[in-house]
Amino acid sequence: MVDSVDSERIIVRVEGNGLRAALDEVESLVAEIGKLPGYRASIVEAPLDISSKAGIQGRLGEKPPAESLARFTVKVTRTQEVRP
């Protein structure tokens, strides 16, 4: 039984176009939340389409920014049942 659901926006500061590192950080956070008894988390919005059916596109010849922000939305669900 689901007790509550909350979505949180997470902003990760990355060097250049380091979105892979930002994604790794957020995936690690989601995994840590999932280890807490009664909690689940998932990424519901990311700056890249992380589904397996999408291709990655980019532009060559453009200078990457020195620093950028990667915005993610993470859904955290708390259940009344505690998982073993």
C-alpha cells in the first residue's frame, strides 16, 4: 500500500558536457534511497532521454561550456509495508 509520493527536482553542477557523470550521481542517489526500508525512488525526468529506445545526438564543432547544470526530477515513494 502506497502511503505517499513526492517528486523532487535535483540540480547537479557538471563540468563541460559531463551529463553522464551527473546521471551516475543521480542514479547512485536513487539506489541509496531504494535501500531505505519502505522507500523507492526513480528518475522521471532527465536532461537526456535515458530510455534504451532513444539514440544520443550531439553537435560537433561547438565548444562545450566550462560548467553547466543538469536538472533531474526524482519520484520518491514511501510505502507502509517495509521490504525485507
